[in-house]
Amino acid sequence: MPPVKLRASTILNEYGKAQSELIGKTVVLTDGKAGTVENVWLDELHGLRISIKGHDGRWPVSTIKFKEN
């Protein structure tokens, strides 16, 4: 496989793993919003972004903290 296709495949595989690990998880954003991750996007300017059920908007994945058990 050519190097560029290998890198693209790696990115898509990691994106799929991130989706499966994040969707449905309870999180708290650094601004205090809390809820369940509804969707995950790969944004070419900002990287991985999430939406939270019940809140409008998309936030960088770097702004979340996972609910402690």
C-alpha cells in the first residue's frame, strides 16, 4: 500500500476507534456543560469535535472530562 494511503487508513481507523469510545459516554465540558456524547466529527481546522445531547454546538474533544465512577 502506498504511504499516503497507509496514513489515510490509519487516520480513519483511529477516528472509528474514537467514535466507538466516545459516543454514549457521559462527559463534562470545561465550561460546566454536561451530558452524553451524541456524535463525533473530524474537523480539518480543529481536530476531533463532539456534540452533547441536549446542548447546541460542537466542542473540541480537548475540553471534555469523563465522568468519574
